[in-house]
Amino acid sequence: MRITAFLDIPGQDNLTPLARLEKYAFSDNIFNRQIIARGLLDVFRDFSNNEEDFLTVMEIVVRLSEDAEPTVRTELMEQIPPIAIFLQESRPKFPTAFFEYLMPIVVRYLTDVNNQVRKAGQEALLILLEQDLVAQSDIENKVCPILLDLSAPDSDDEYKVEAVNIICKMASMLSRTTVEHMLLPRFCELCSDGKLFQVRKICAANFGDICNAVGQEATERLLIPKFFELCSDSVWGMRKACAECFMAVSYTTSPEVRRSKLSPLFISLISDTCRWVRQAAFQSLGPFISTFANPSSAGLYIREDGTLSIWPSVQDRNSSNNLISVSSGTNATLSSSEQPMEIKPESTTEETAAEANTKLSVENLNKDTRKESSDCCTNPGEDVPGLSQGDKVAAGVTEVTKDSSFPGTNSKLQSAEDVFNTFLYWRPPLPDISQDLESIQFKTEKHKDSCSVPCNNCVASSEIKKVLESLQEHMDDPDVQAQVQVLSAALRAAQFDSVGDYETKKTEASSGKLQNKSISDEVAVSSATCNQVEEETLSSPAFQDNVSGLSATSVLKSTDSEEQHRGTSVFLKKETEKNPPLEDDKSKLQDIIPQPLLDQYLSMTDPARAQTVDTEIAKHCAYSLPGVALTLGRQNWHCLKDTYETLASDVQWKVRRTLAFSIHELAVILGDQLTAADLVPVFNGFLKDLDEVRIGVLKHLYDFLKLLHADKRREYLYQLQEFVVTDNSRNWRFRYELAEQLILILELYNPNDVYDYLRHIALTLCSDKVSEVRWISFKLVVAILQKFYTNNANALGLNFINELVVRFRHCSKWVGRQAFAFICQAVVEEECMPVDQFVEHLLPSLLSLSSDPVPNVRVLLAKALRQTLLEKAYFKSVGNPHLEAAEETILALQSDRDQDVSFFATIKLKQGNLDNTAIEKQN
């Protein structure tokens, strides 16, 4: 019933509805005016057919907006947004009604003397802006000037607080130009307001939204200085608000500003004297670290649907350009020498870009030369069988570098823009051994004859080398890159005791070739072939030209840097055992985020933090860990491994529960090898934990198991039975979730495993005490049948059908017989088995239910036959021998003494009119 329905009731006044509306709108009774204001939307709908009456109503609304009673004005303002939406829908009739009549009311109410009316006006304005119902001209000429006047320094305090609040809220709804030119200067002034801390607090709380509204350039130029002021404000509430919005601010800035300015600022907040500020900072630490994420370094990116995917390597994206540059020919040698080196990484934020790229290029150049020597001194650029695409590209780069006809080659090697190539991404640098060269230098002088290498070491080295060569074709896969890194380190370790320092005396004879000595040492230790090929390569003109102009200092700096960035190899693990204190510190080093941020994040598991900061700080650490792991990438997982294990064994079940809910996402980030090594043991522990923790694992059981290798996945077949048992038998949702996951898990195992292990779990769940669990389990049974027949395991399917007939069709309880009817109906709907198999093994048992003494069973049989079975083309064909039996059963059910049975056997329900499962439960 309409609120203003009384306007249509003829009374003793003999007035028209419009006149009666005007009478009540200006009545002396406040209640009458409130009723009119509350029912204005219905009034507009009633009088919208006549333009003259519509304009009369508009004039009444304008007069009513000037009512002296605040409650009437408040009621009126609450109706403005729905009226505006109605007018928008009726725009062809009244195109300018809202802008001429209603918008001035909204603007005027922003300065109303009554607080409640102003609040209603502000809320109405935000709704109108969100629905995009306010014209740009009205925003710039009416709304913004009013807000700027209300937020002026000499404005009333109450008006100023309300104005800054609405400015911050509407910033995300306006265009960037409008916010930057009209509102941003005033916002910057309000951030420094020394009179009211409430104004500064509102600015601090909404700082991230303003940064997002104006973009990166205005944020770094105008807002970042103000943000520094707010972070050092004397009121701790301001600093706490800044810590809470830190991620949003960081997201808008460039990587350089994020690293050089915001990181030190965040460290100051995390060590604030106020506990509440530190607490907010630690809660925002993980999200802030996640803003450093870069798909090119992490190897993963998040799609629009929220799923993680592998980021395509730079080699794939630029392989066509590189191949063109390699095959250019002699006439285009200059362009081919520059093109591969002009490729820049998507973001380089550690040290300077020039220094980092120069180091990596020098090391890649050495690797390419060693690759040439191991391939029997093949000419650079030659199409050799067994060379991967990346090796051919590298050969082309080496050939260009060797060409002495280009002046300034050495200077180009030192340039950050020219020196970059795809090896930076597709082949991780090997662990550094430069520091060990000096320690073994004296030993190698005693072994002048390199042919005395034990035969078994040469064989081991050659075998490792063969494996490395076979992996070169799959370097796009990050897991393969990790394997190559480990095998390369193992190759170096195997060479330590066998390969002598072949060029030591030769390089010491000439002090002018000091830089060649370091490179020769590294090549001698790393080469997989024995003496003669190695000696010829080191003394060849190509090698001498390639390494000329490179100082030993730059090479050592390069390998030093790479030792910090690649600390997970086998060789470094051996060094860790020899020197635990030093290497333990290095194991936490990385170059993705500032090291102090990572150190603070790792300290969140310290028990002292729970006493001085927040008792739930470990839970916040666990919640943010997948984001931090994604930012660091799987190559830096060693930095987080100990922290993850500490959290996984935390005494608080909420911490373990948080990890359990995210372990499948972490498995995607780490890849199958690290998952099997580090996450599977934790996963196994969660399986035996409390139900509150196990549910986190169970909800994403399929997502985790599909990431494991098949042999590892089979180990969990027997453990799946443990999910049926719960701490509390009333926790039926746990078993419901198990059935849902098993439906998905079926695709991960072969039919034999499904029959031996998962079949028993499904049948157990079908006998559950809770109806919801039973119904989802029946769908699981149907999925198992479909699995058997899809994979041509007809024998297993037949055995399972016989078991279903015995267990359900001949069940002593009517619930089991009803379940059999439901399973048969679902089998036909999903077409999970051949029709001839169904009519032979299931249909006779199904039709025999027509004589069941329980009406609920016969109801489900009637529905299965009428709605599903007889609708299939197989049963509609003329002359079908099984059609006659089904029709006879239907006729018998139509004359059943139970009304529901006869109803469902007679009426063919339309799809969507009645939910089958709901009726079954009622029965």
C-alpha cells in the first residue's frame, strides 16, 4: 500500500488529489507534512503522466524543502535519491527536472543549520554521485565551491570536519582532473591544519583514496610530503591512521619512491613509541611488502578472476626480436649487436640499474664462452644440433661482442641500457665461488698435469653436464630453472677436488692480465670437459677479446651480488654447514624488497612481539605470508621457510588455521619441488590437527593435491578416510565439505584407486545421520559411476552398481530406498553410463520400487520416471521394449492412493517450478 494512498480517498472536502496534496503538504500538523515528504516518490509516479501536474508537484517539493521543521526536511532529503533515479528513467519526459528543482535543494542542505539535515544531504549527495546522476557542471560550479567554503580556515569547526569528510569520500567518484584542480590543494592545506586534529585524522584515514584518485605524479609531487608530516604528527591517532592506509599510498607511487622514501618511513612507524601505532604498522607490514611484487621477478601474476598464473618469461616475449637480431647477417651487424642489449627489465630497484645489468651481462658472457668450449669449440652463431633457442641467441651476442671492428665495445658493456639480454631471466646465474678460488689457488699449483683427474670425477661431471644440456629446452619453466641452478652448483662442487687451477702460473707471469686470471679460474673450475678443450678455449683469441676491458673487481662484485641473491644451491648449503653463523645471516638476504622490511616481518614470530605489540601478531604474519612469498618469488623462499615452519607449529590454533586456508595458494607460488619438500610435511601435520584447522585444508584439498606429483598424491588416498572422523560428530558441515571435495578429487586418480579407496568413503557418507550430507554424497556416488564408465572401467562400474543395489535398493530403511531412486534419476540426468547398461542393471530395480510401502519412496520414483527417464530420447523411441514397463509403472503410480504420488506421476513439472531436493527433504 502506498504511503500517500489517503490522497485518493474522496473526503468531505471535495478536493482533487493534487489540491489535497497541497493541503496536507502545508498543513499545520507536522505529521501530515512528514507523511507527504516520505511518500513523494509515489506522488511523482502518480502525477508523472501529466506535465502540468508534474511541475505543480515539483513546486510543492521546493516549498516543502523550506519547511521550518528539521524532521520534515530530513524526510524530504532521504527521498531525493530514489526520486532522482525515477526521473532518470523518465528522462525523455522531464529531461531537466532534477537539475532545475532538486539539485539546488541538495546543495542548500549541505549548509543547513540542523546537523541531522546536513547529514541527510551529505548521504544523498554521495548516493547521487555514486549513481552518476550529477552533471559535471553542477559538480564544478555548485558542489565543489560549497565544500571549499565550508572547509576554509575561517570556517566553523563542525562544518569543516563534515566538509573534509565528504571531500575525501567523493574524491573516488569524481574525475581525476576535477579532484586534482579543485579539491587537492584544499586537501593538502587540511593535512596541515593545526587547529583541529579531527581534520588531520580524517585526512590521514582517507589518504590512500586521495592518492588513488589523483594518480602517481600528483601523489609524489604534492601528497607524499604531506604524508610524511602526518606520519610524524604528535597525536598518535594520526600516525596509526597513516600506518593503516600505508599499502594504498604505496600502491600509487613508483618503485623508486616506494623503496627510497616510503620504506624508511614505514620502519619509523613500526618502531613507534606508541603501542597502537606499532600494532597497526605490523598489521600493514605484509600488505605493504606486497606492493613490491613484480611479475617478472616473482614469475607469477594474479589474473582478473583472482587466480595465480605463471608469468611468461622475457625470453618468450622477446624471442622473435632476438632471433631476428641473430640472423641479421654481416650488413646489419651493428643493429644486431644493439638490439638484444636494449631490452630492459620491467623494474630494477636494487642498487643502480647500470651496475646490476653490467654485472649480469659480464657473467652471462662468461657462461656463453664456457658453453662454446663444452660444445667442442663450435663457431658462434652456428646452427648446432642440441643447442636451444636461447643458446643460439647467446651465440649471436657473443659473435657481435667479439667483432673488433666496433669501437667502444667495452664502454657498451658498462652501459645499463645496452648490456641487458634475455639470459637475465631464462638462466639463473650460478653460485659464486670467487672467494674460494684464492683458498684453492695454492692447491692447484701442485697439480700441473690436469690429466691426472680421477676418472670417476670426470664421468660424474660429464653426466651432470648431459642432464643440464637436456634441460636447456625447458628453461621457461621456473621449476626447471631451479633444477638447473642446483645441478650447476653440484657440477662446480664435483670439480673442486678434480680440476686444477690450470691457468694460475700462466696468468701470474703477466701482471697486466690480472683480470683474465679471475675469469680463467672461474672457467677452469666450472667447465665440464677436461684439459685440452679447456686450455684451447682459454687461450683462443675469441675468449681474450671477450674478456678484455673487464676488471677483476667488476667480476668479483658481480659474483658477490649473485651470491646474496641466489643462496639456495647445494654448494651454498655445504658452506652453511661449515660456517653456520655467517651463512645463516646470508640466507635471509634478497633484492626484491628492502632488507629491513623483511627483517621486521620475520620478527613477527618472536614471542616478545606478542607481549610488546599485539597478542595476535603471529596471526597477522600468517595471513600476509602468501602475499609476501609471492612478492619475493620462489627463488627467495629460503628467507621465509623458517618463519613458515614456526607459524605452522604455533600454539594458537587460529594461526595454524590461517595457514591451512592458504597452503594451496602458497603451493602455486612455490612450485611442485618446493611444495613437496617444505609444504607437504606441514600439510600432513594439519591433517592431524583440530577440526578448526583441518577444515582449512579440506576446503582446498583438491587445489593442493592437484599440484603434487602423481606418486606423492597417491600417498594421501588412505589418509582421506581420516576426514570422515571429526572431533565433534555434530559438525556435519565438515563431512559435507569432504563430499564436495571428493567430487573434484576423482579426476586426480585412476579408476582402480577410486574403487579401492574413495568408494568406501562415499558409501560411508551416504549413510550419514544428517540429510544434507547424504544428498551431496549421492551426487558423489553418481560421479564415481561416471568416472568408471568414462575411463572404460566397465567391470568396476558393474561391481559398484551391484553394491548400490544391495546397499540401497534392498535397504531395510525407507531412506536408503529413496536414495536409490534419487541416484538412478541423477545417473540418467548426467548420462554417466551407457543407456543399455542402465536399463539392464538399474532399471528393473528402480521400477520395483513402485510397490514400496512408504509413499516418500514412491514419490521420488514418480518424479524420476516422469521428469527424467521418460524425457530421454531412448525411451521415446517407438518399439522400445523398456518403454512399456516404464509406462505401466507410471500408470500404476497415477492411481496410487497417496495424493502426492499420483500428482507427481501425472503432472510434468516445468523446470524451475519446484526443487526436487527440497521436496525430498520434506518427505
